[in-house]
Amino acid sequence: MSKALRGEVWDVEFKPAVGAEIQKIRPAVVMNVPEVGRLPLSIVVPVTEWKPAFAQFSWFVPLPPATENGLAKESGADAFQVKSVSEHRLVRKLGQITAVQVEQVAAAIALCVGY
């Protein structure tokens, strides 16, 4: 398996999940920089179907469907559910978000951790 890169969108297997954690196979944006970390892990932000109510939450980043990102419907990256996952959970690469969207997701993660 090739190493997932920052800004790529991958289908990720999130099962098993506990409580309100994101579940099942769903898209996620890879956010770690390649220079950080020594374990075969990727830091990802799960992507979910966009709902108008998400617009009021600063930790959600809208991701419209595009050929480049591989998303089929209006979606949003939920930075509050950022997590580190084994690279074995990465099922298949869907595409890549834009550099601006990567920065927006990174800013949303920073907001969630109080940076």
C-alpha cells in the first residue's frame, strides 16, 4: 500500500466504533504532514454528508463534490472527530481536496484543540 498524503481523500474503515464515534466505511481527509510520526498511522478528519445546520459550526469545513476529490455528494469535514488511524484502515483513495480546503481543515482542527 502506498503512503497516504496530506489532503488526500480516502475511504476509511472506522469500525469498530464506540459511542458517538464516527462509524462504518466513510471518506476522510488525510491531514498529517509526512515529516511527523514514525508509526504506520495517518491523522484523518472524517467526512460526512453536508447538512445545512453544519454551516453554523466553525469546525465543519464544506467539501462540495468534485472530480478531483472523488466525493459524490455535498459533504463536510468534521474536524471535531479528527483521529489517528492505522494505515490498514485506509481502504481506497478517492481523490484530493484543494490546498485552500486543506488549510481550512487544519484551521478547524486548531480551533477544536484551542490553538
